[in-house]
Amino acid sequence: MEQEMTLLQDLEQEKIRFSLKLKSLRQKARLNKNVLKHYESLIENPEKEIEKLLKRLPKLEDEELKENKNLLKSIKGIGEKTSLLLLVATNHFKNFEHSKSLSKYFGVAPRMYHSGNKKITIGKCRTTKEHIRSVLFICSWSAVKYNPQCKALYQRILEKGKCKKLALIAVCNKLLRQAFGVIKSKNQYQSNYI
């Protein structure tokens, strides 16, 4: 499953790359029709492969994966693709005992870098799965609208005068912690849980 997800990511990146080249080519004053057709065919091939792969994915899912995927999708802000990526990357969260280590693994927990007398800077972890972190960042946009706990966190950080990007990264961290809790407790997400 992990290999299939990596292939899906590569195909999507290839499709985006050729789409951007085609878009810039169409901005030219004079177009070569043969080159245009070639790029269009290059875009069609990954699209067909993505369709085939998306048909294969459900056949690879076992009962545990389906159950855990449904639990994660109960969290507002996490969808089909994100839940599958998280479960495959973390082995159903079995590799983690605490949600803090999960946040560090995906690079949404702030880290401090310093060496000797050099200035201390706070930044993201540079040894993480960047693709999943970027997917989580996009998920945070919808979580801010529809997930009450994430919305409250986002507003609280903005009221302190922090920037929006920092608040969205904190929402990513919150989403990961919610996902960890849902999988470990085997209960659907409840927004009013105390």
C-alpha cells in the first residue's frame, strides 16, 4: 500500500509538472501544434495511470484499514486521501506511543536549532515526510471552517497577534493529535467530547 501511495504521489507531481509547462507554453505568441499535442498526451498518460491506481487501492485495503480510515474521516478536515496517507505512513499509528512524537515525526511541532554561540532559531523538523505535511496543511484550511476545536485554536492564536501560517501549522498539530486519539480509543470523533 505504501508503494502504491508513493506511486500515486509521483504520478500527481508528474501531471502537475507537465500541466504547468503546457500552461506556460500557451502564453507564447506563436504555438507549435506538435509540441502542444505532445504535452497534452504527456498529461493524459498520468491521468489514466492515476485512474487505474485508484481502482486498485480499495482491493488492497483490509478490514483494519477500512475501519481506521472511517474513524479518521469522522474528524472534520480529514478526508479519504489524507486518512489513507496517515495510516500507511504510521502503520496505523502503531509506531507511536504519544501524540507528541507523532507531531514531531510529521514536522508540525516547533523545534529549536542552535550550535555553540549561534543564534537559536525555531523551525520545522527537516527530517520528515514533507508530502504528508503539505497535505495536512491543506486539510487545516477546511478544519478551521468546520472543526470547532481547530477553529477555536486558530482564533486564539490569531488574537495573540501571530501570523496565519503559524496558526495553520498549530491546527495541523491539533488534527494529528485528534487522529491519534481517535485511532487509539477506537471511537468516532466527537466535537463536544470532554
